[in-house]
Amino acid sequence: MSTGPVIRIHADDNVVIARQQLVGGLALPAEGITVAGLVPPGHKLATQPIRQGQPVRRYGQIIGSATRDIAAGEHVHTHNLAFSAFERAHEPGAAATPTAYEAAPASFMGIVRADGRVATRNYIGVLTSVNCSATAARAIADHFRRDIRPEALADYPNVDGVVALTHGMGCATASDGEELQVLRRTLGGYARHPNFAAVLVVGLGCETNQIQGLIAQEGLQEGAKLAAFSIQDTGGTAKTVARGIELVKAMLPEANRVTRQPVPARHLVVGLQCGGSDGYSGISANPALGAAVDRLVRHGGTAILSETPEIYGGEHLLTRRAVSAEVAAKLLQRIAWWEAYTARNQMQMDNNPSAGNKAGGLTTILEKSLGAIAKSGTTNLVDVVEYAQAVTAQGFVYMDTPGYDPVSATGQVAGGANLICFTTGRGSAYGCAPSPSLKLSTNNALYTRQADDIDINCGDIVEGAETVDQAGERIFRMMLAAASGEKTKSELHGYGQNEFVPWQLGAVM
């Protein structure tokens, strides 16, 4: 990548990206234009005149249409560019190619459970069936907090902690509806997650989401590693907290009897997220993460791309990579579901980007989606699953989720992700439990400003000091290190419990 004042992504683009703030009168000889007025870092400027109604192209793809005539060298943003619908050619499987697997797969130091599944962390979890039991669940987990009561886990160094994952749902919904089924699927995915050595499920007693209904739907089994009880049956909050503490104490010795050992990278399942994106996301951190994902897949691992509203307009690029027409059709069915979902809620699929995304240079959902898809790399799309469904295929998988990061990542972890990789250009603060989360910055200014939140800086790509492929190798090695137990920045800050946010689909009655 050149080190001039602007970045050209594709030869067919009629905009380039400002690497730094540009001032009027600055000549750009490589583009044959002169800057007209101020253009902020990460924002676009036209490389040729664009007439009103004509398409604007970035990444070689349409990102919207000009809402008025745009002169060469002029800032291109919300004042003169808007979302526009256009036909997208779907060619299922046209870009699918055989994956060249590594002859000597990489490994990481994982925790092998009795059933053969591999964990990257070793927690005891306290889940809730309903919001009404959240306070009791948190009190149980707080008893074992190392920052408050270090003696509580002093004898259990191999246990990463006791975490309460609470939510605001579980009642005031249809007892046989989709919302309850999805909530139970999410809780079931967490209860089975290999990063939990054992789990408590705490309820109130009279909620719609009855614990026995959860256990039945998800095929869970109560025993030494899964205990379930309710406040009403136990005799109130104090007795519930005391009972929960005693149950956790009984689980700790067995949970502590683990050791890490080398395991192949095929046991790594990485959820891909981007939040607080900017104009550099699709240039630096997202394609660098995509390069790491290509390595992960070649080493036998799995990556999960999600956030359906934030691939909208670029789904044709994913269906081209589908291994079959059936897989491509599953993705298009989810897009159609979202179009109907937003319509009945009097919303539109192009109500994105957010205010922060726009301040960082993103103008339309089409532009944001094209950059977001770069996280997935270039390998084949092998499966499409619904929210919180178990991911069983190995390779690049798509999970249908909302674009809201905590909700999306919650679905990915429920589906089996044992690591999250999260790119940000504006400085999103996020962590995840029980799976560690790596944060990747898109630009050097963010990393300098917020280094205590960022694990990997990809800003040198923007500056021309590192290639996307070099950064991808760094990220892949960091994935293996985090999976082996190296603490991420968000873990050191204590993020993770409040970021458990299941998808609330239906009406609250």
C-alpha cells in the first residue's frame, strides 16, 4: 500500500480514502485531482466528477448514489451520498475453491474435557432463567470474586472464575413462541459450552421460562456439573444465595483438576465481530482479520461471521463462496427474514451506519457491509446457521444475528465460539465470558489513545508500514496465544458478565 495522503482500494473506484486530514488546494498527482475543502481522516473524496443519481464505488462495488453533482476532489459523505437499491447478481458457488489445508497444523494449549471437547478457559457459570433471579445469581458469583475475596478461590488456581450471566428476559412472552425457544437455545448453548466446567441455573419459580422446560428443550441433564433450583422453592433470596455458594464450593475441586495440553488448531472456533467501525475498518483491521481467518481455516479451525444487518448489500459476495446452492439459499432466506422483520417493525435495513460510524467516515450500510465482510477472509462458506444454533461444520460459517455486538457475540458463543475477535475504529469497549475477546484497532490514533483496551493494532497497514498479510499472521498467532490462556485486555479489566445479551425477538407482553 502506498504511503501518500490518500488510499485507493480498487482500480474501478471513483472515491479514495483520506489517510490524514486533507485541506483544500492540496494536489494529488497520482489521482490527477486537487482537494476541494476539508476532508477528515478516514473519509472519502471523489476522484472524478459524479453526476446526481450516478453510483459511487468503493472496493470496486456500489456503496450508494450521489444525491447531487459531486466535483472531483470533493468530500463524499452523508451530504451528497445516500443508500440506493440495485440488483445484485447472485452466482452461488462461483468463487468457491478447494481449501489448501496445512500439512502440519498449528496447535494451542487447550483444556480437553472428558467428552473430547476443547476449552480455552475454565469457568463455573451461574445462569438465570429469568431477570427476577439475576440479583441472586450475581450474589452467588460475587462471593467468589478474586478482586473482593481472593481467599475464595485461593485453593483453585486452575479455575478462571465464577461468572453470573444474567439477562432481562424469561417472562411476559408466549410460552410456545419463537422468543422463548431462542432464549432457551441460547442458555442451553452456554450450559453446554466447554469453557464451563460446571453450571448453576437459578430461577424464580413462576416464570414463563420454567427451568424444566429449558432442560427438556435443550436435552440437558442435572448432575454434578449442572445444578438447577429456584428462589421460591429454596425459600427466598438469602437461602438461594447460600445454597448456590455451597453448590459452587462442591464443584470447585473437580473444576480445578484440569491441565492444559497441546491440541490442534481445529478445536479453535472464533466469532468475528466489528463495532465502532470507521472508514479504515475495511482497509486495515477487517481484511487483516480475514487473513488470519484464512490461516485458521487452512489449519482446520472454524470462524463464524455474523451481524446480518451489517452484511446487507454484500451478501452476493458471500453466496459466491458457498459450497452449495443449498448453503447460499439459507443465507438469502435469512436476508429475506430480516427484510420482513424490519418492515413489520416500521424500520429499514439501511438505517445503519451509526452516528459514530458516520463520524469515522462510513456513509451507507452498503459501504459498511463491504468492509465488514472482509473479516471473513476468502475461504468457502460451508454452512449457515440461525441464532445460537450449534456450529458443527468446520471452516467458514455464517450465523444469523443482529448487528448489535453484545447480542451477536452472545449468539456466537452459544453456538460454540471459544474465542472472539473484535475489530474497532472508534474504540468500542467489549469483553466476553466465558470466551476471551481480542480487540483489534483499525488506526494508530485509536491505539495510542486507548491502548489499555486494544490487544492488536492494525494501524500500521493504513500507514503503509505493514501489509494485510503480515498483520494476519500476527493476529493468527495472537489467537493461538489467547486460546492457550494468555489474558486479553478485556479480561484484565473484568469485562464479560454484563455483555451477555440474548436476542429479544418478540413482543414483551
